Amino acid sequence: MYIACPECDTKFVVTPEQIGKHGRKVKCSKCAHIWHQKLADQVRIEPLITQPIIATPLGNGINLPALLPIKIQPYLYAMPIVMIGLIIFMLIMVFPNGLGINTLLNSTNLSIKDVQIQNQTELEKITVSYKIHNTANKTVKMPLVRIRLFDKNNRIVKSLIDDHTNIDMSPNQFIEIKTEFVPAPSSTDSIDIMIGNKIDFILR
């Protein structure tokens, strides 16, 4: 079959198999113009024949175009990286301790005690007071504390993380903390308090 360069109208001889049923980019060997060549509607790619075919050499006067490689979309290169990242994330979610990741989810050395909640609706303020208790027989770092406010539909309306990790807690020590939400969402129905670290808050 013949194809022609749209820029300089130079004619080339190619086979339908070289172009492919979806077409491909080709480059004119005369003017270097690049275009996307498609098969004509009446041209069909014949199925492969198992019997050997004797090739007929082309004459010297026939031009041949430079067939450019089929371009692969950039996002296809990123897919393996995304899949590997997803697998690693799932492993962290399921086996955080087995992977040696520092987490406090299964720790029994730290606990929350004496939670008190004061809701001052006229001031649009909610005050949450609580104590962190270190039951271990060694000094540990103060954990992060996440406080979340939920509405009646169990949706998070506000979230806050208390960071006092610069404090060292002695064995059997209590540390009292007071946190204020100002302004507090009027739709608040319940409060959740959790101790941990950044990984814990991602996992739960």
C-alpha cells in the first residue's frame, strides 16, 4: 500500500502490518515531517500464513518512510510504582508490628483516665479534660493525643491532635491535659479520644 506525506506529498510503500489496525506515527524521510498514519477503510490486515512467503525485493526508486516506535503513555510507567506503594501501605495496615513499625496501638503502658467534657453552648466552646497515666516501670515519652468530635451521624466535624511529646513521663505518673475547641461545632454529639503516634492515627 502507498502512503503520502501530508507536508511534501512524498509517496512511500508500506505494508498494512507495519501500520497496524490502530495506526502509528511515521516520519517522512525527505522533509522529516511526523504524522499519525491510519489504514484506509478498504485496507485489511490479512491473517498470518504459516507457509513461507518469498519476498520480492523493492526497486531502487521506491522510497521507504521511517517507522517511529509506538508511544507508550507516561502514566503506564507509573503504574508499577503505584501498585508497589499500595501493597506496602496494605502491609503496614495489616501487620504494623511484624514489619517493625513503631506503633502504640497494642501498648498497655499508657492509658487515658478521668475524662471530663464541658460543653458551653452559649460560648460555643467545648472543653475536654483528661489524664494520661504511665503504668510502665520506666520513663516513657508522652504520646500524641487525638480528639475528634462527631455528629449524630457519626461523621467527624472537628479533629485536633495534642502534641506534648517533649514531656518525659516517669513510672506511674499522671499528667493532666485540658483542650478547648473554640468555636465548637453546634452539631457535636460525641467525642473520641485516642493516644498514639502519627502511624496509629493513619491505621485507625
